[in-house]
Amino acid sequence: MKHVEIISGGSLPNIPWQDKPEQLGKIPLWRYTENPVIDRNPLPGVARIFNSAVLPYEDGFIGVFRGEQINGIPYIYLGRSKDGIHWEYEPDKIKFVDEKGEDFAPVYAYDPRLVEIEGVYYIIWCGDFYGASIGMAKTTDFKTFTRIENPFIPFNRNAVLFPRKINGNFALLSRPSDSGHTPFGDVFLSESPDMTYWGKHRHVMGKGFEWWESVKVGSGAAPIETSEGWLLFYHGVSGTCNGFVYSMGGAILDIDNPSIVKYRCETFLLTPEEWYEERGFVPNVIFPCAALTDKDTGRVAVYYGAADSYVGLAFTYMDEIVDYIKNNSVVTSADTEIGIR
């Protein structure tokens, strides 16, 4: 098995971790046995937390969490943890301001991602821009959260930034959609020199021929830079007689031109099997939103939303998951082309 170097992120000796079980199937990704790490009613006024993002910060971890309020409206809450498993939350929703420092609250906000680029932390979410689209804010201290320009007009979801500039520009994955629970969706790449004006849009990948991702796909955790390319944990959706099923997939994008898919795993990496994934507000959902890595050990910890009700945690080694994706890769011409027509 070839060694895969983790380039983005450094040493993280306190990464959440549980050793591989002796009885593990073909796929080298295993669940934390104490899942879910976030249960229902996690703080007053919030019924459920799920589809949330985490990063190392100071001597522990910090997270932005999709909190489904008891009135049913989603918003973003801030949380801190010493071990990445047990969390303490700010009691109030994140207070967003505009460039002048005046209150600028989203109508709603859900499925946040959190990415650090050159010392600035960016929060990306889906919110209302006279229709569902992408909202963004930045912070350097997790005290002041300043909203920046919405990158796209409606309709768009599932956006996440790359953790560094590529060819001098910020890079963003997203999935154009419609106003409902879209029965379609491909992942696209966009670039910006300044986080204000976005262009050079390129197609990255669409739904797969395999049944587990035959309806739509969407980006998940922030791409991880490795010696083999950008590792992307994403979600794929299948349609059944009982509704959609969301599973976790894996792909590796070209390091210099990430609209090109080098490898794309034909099997899911994780699919709903446990009670907290199969039963909940929206059953049969695994929705990856964040991943932590430790460069020294090759450990990877993936956070995912489960059944729109809980947060789960899964583990792998970088060498093993990249090897599995490469050895089980099936790509199409739409994956491997530059993504412009």
C-alpha cells in the first residue's frame, strides 16, 4: 500500500480516535462505537443538531452547528470541545454583522461548513437569498462574525471552500439546485480573486451510474490536500420506494485543476445501517460535513449528520481510504474532462 502524505493541516495528536475493530468489512471506514456524539435536545430551544462542521482551534476544537430550533427554523450555533466529542454550546445563535458592524442576521441558515484560509475562518451555509442559496461569513476570533457577499443567486446548496487558494484564487464547490428537495444535482467548481466576484465555473462530477448515487451528489467535508490529490468526502443520493437514501462517497480531485476527477469510488464508504442513521426526522441519511486529519499518524476523523437528528463520527487511515478509492474507482468522461462546454 502506497503511503499518502497529508498536506493540508499539520499534527493533531488530540484528534478524536477509536482503533479499527477486528471484524471490519471491505471498506476501511468504521463508526465510533459511542455514536451519536450529539443527541437530540442538545441545548435549550434547540431540538436537534446535525450536518455541522468542526476544526481544531487553540488547545481543542471549535464547531459551527446546524441547530434546528423548536419553532422548526434552522440556524447556526457555536460550540467548543476539548476532545472533539463532548461539546459545550453558546446559548444564543451566532450573531452575524455586516461590514459596518450592524446586525445582519440570515432569515435561516443550515448545513454549515467551516474552513480556515490564511488565518481567516470562513463559515459557508445554505440560507435565504430570495430563494435557497449560499451565505458566507468570516471571523478571526469567533467573537465577531462578518457576513460577506453571497457568491451565487438562487438556487444553490452544499457549498464548501478549499482550504487554500488554487492558482491564486479562492475555490468553492457547490451544487446548483431548485427550490425544493431537488431530484437532481451535480457538483461544480467556482473561483474568486477576492471572495466577492465568482466565475470560471467548471463541472466537477454528476450523479453516478451506481444505484447508491443515482439521483444526485453534493460536496461534503472541505477537500483534504494529499500527495494523491484533493480527497473529497461527499454525499450521494439514491431513490427508493420509501424516499431518498443519503450515503457517503469518496473521490480524489486533481491537485492543480480540481474540476478533474482522478478517482471516484464506485461503492459508498458509509450508508445508513445504525438506528441513529435509519430513524430520525429524515430517516436514512448520512451527510458528511467535516473531517479532521493528523499528519503524523495518517488518522482521519469524519463528522456526519445522521437522519437529520444526530451527529455521528467515523474513522479511517489516509493510506487505507485513498488506496480503497483508487482500487475501486470508476470514472466517466464527464468526471475526467476539464468541466467546460
